[in-house]
Amino acid sequence: MIVEVVSLDRSIWAGAARMVRVRTSEGDIGILPGHEAVAGLLKPGAFAVDPVDGERLEGTIDAGFVTVDNDRVTIVADSVEFEGAAA
């Protein structure tokens, strides 16, 4: 699936991924390829992306939203911080 992580002013990360984990107002969700369409409000907290190539990216997200449709995941957040130097 294709994942794009963006803040209000720039693209943070984009690429193919095997899994995404985010915290929404309804609780934590894991998104795998083939996930049904969904949209949700993000709660501040941890998130993770498992890229097809490379190591897991982990970080924190401020408020925002996530959409999933046709194997495309878009995360839009007020601010995004990756742990370490991954971003």
C-alpha cells in the first residue's frame, strides 16, 4: 500500500508500506494492505510505519486525521516528529 505522512506545510514521508499503526479518537488501529476505507481523527500519540524496504519508522503525531482508501493511507497532522534521524 502507498502511505503519505504530511504536516500542514510539507510532506514528511511517502512510500510503500506493509503496515501503519495510528491512534485515533476511536482507539489504536493497525492498517494492512486491503484495509477497508476509513477516515478518522488522530489523537496525539505514537504512530509507526513499516516500509516495504527499510526499518520501522516510529514517532509522534499531534492532532490531525487519517484516511484509508484503495490501499492508499494519508496521515495529515499538525506536527510530526520521528524518533532518531529517520525523517
